[in-house]
Amino acid sequence: MVQVTRKDKNEANENIIRRFNRKVLQSGVLAEAKASMRIQRELSKTERRQKAIIRKERKADKMAKVRLGLR
């Protein structure tokens, strides 16, 4: 949904921005977008294992570099 805010005659820019922000908050569009970003699908057991292995390897590489003084 597009929120339209028109400038009235002799209205300051700060007031326009304030009115626009209020309209967006009241419409709930922003809340819906943020909620949809947080929803994640369930990973299968094999996918979780693979991601854990990758994380473990990356952490090991990082620690090895720190020990060598490269990072």
C-alpha cells in the first residue's frame, strides 16, 4: 500500500515528514514487513548439520589466522 502525503501551502518539511511517518505507522505496513522478515522456514536435520559444520570450519580458520597473527 502506497502512502501519499501532499504538502499544504505554507507547511514546513518537518511537518510533512512527521505526518508521513504517522500514516505509515498507523497503516501497519512497516510492522507487516518486519514480521515477514523474521519468519523463517524450519531447516531439516541434514541442513542444520551442514550449516553447523560450515560454522565450525570458519571458526577454526579464523582462530588459526589469529594464532598466526594474520588477523
